[in-house]
Amino acid sequence: MESLTVAQRELYEWLVDYIRTYEHSPSIRQMMRAMGLRSPAPVQSRLERLRKKGYIDWTEGMARTLRIIHREDAESIPVLGMIAAGGLVEPFTDNPDNLDLVGILQRSNCFALRVVGDSMIEDLITKGDVLILRSPSPNQPVKNGEIVAAMVEGQGTTLKRFYQDRDRVTLKPANESYNPIELMADKVQVQGILVGVWRGTIAAIGN
């Protein structure tokens, strides 16, 4: 099965959850709101790509006939790139690998990043580890103290513990050699919340 981009996966997983919950397909306007878009064009483009890749289908000329024809079953999840446990790096690549997790991880909405750096070593996360993360959602938002992949506006993405107090966010390392990163909440976007750590043939799976 052809892999999905981050934007395509976001829409696909939202569609799976919506159709599972309401037992019918959403409108384009509902998809626009869910994806935070003001124009239908990006939604329609993502839908076309999902259709061509074999994830969804619909009946031409008929409203609300969209259906899921491929459900990912967590046999593998995409390794999208690297995540810095030190400085800040761009995590995503155009050609992700897949991490085989048959029988270990029965979750949707997950992806993986490989660690570079040592700022989280006191949380037993070290260079070369593969992190399994889930995308935040309205039903499962990030909580204070969770380990996250956080995008800092204009700088890059880093792995840290997340703490928010009103309009301020602190990204705290687990290595006394590094200083916490403190900034306004609107300058931070949480891209993933840690689910587990894969090291060689051993995986530590969290909640």
C-alpha cells in the first residue's frame, strides 16, 4: 500500500474516526473545518490522492457516499524521519520507511521518529531509538508532563516534556546539560505525543 503524506494521513484518520462514529460520510465543509482549511481545494486534492492510493472511494455524482476501503491495522507504521533530542531538526522525509509492529501496537493515528541527540537520556531515550508517537486530537490532547515532538515556529522540531501555564509553554529536557525552552504557546505546535520507545528488538510501550 502506498504511504501517505502527513496531510493525507491527518484527513484519512479523521475520516475513519468520523465514519466509525456517525456511520455516514462527512461533507466537504465538515472536512474543511476539521482540517482548519478555508478552501475546499486542498481537501478535494487530498481526497483524490487518498482515492488513487486505494484508501477511500465514493460514487460519482452522489453526496455523502465516501467510504473507507482500506483500514490500516497497525502491522506497520511510518517512520517519517528524525527527531532531535538536543537541537532542532526538521523531522519529516518524503520517502518514509515502515516500522513492523505486528502484535505489539494496536493503535491508529501513530507514526515513528528516530532520535538524534541526548537531551532525553534521563527518561531512557537515547540516540538511535525509534519513538512511536500518536497525533494529538480533540479527544486526546496533550497533557502537562507528556513527552512530545514539538514544532517551534521558525526553528524546527524537538523532543521534550511539555508543560503549559496559560499562554506560556515550557519544553523541558531530561538532561541537566540542556536548558528548558520557554516561549509563547502560539509559537509551539505539538505534532506527536509519545506512545512508546523501540530499541533494537525491545519496545517499551506507554499509554
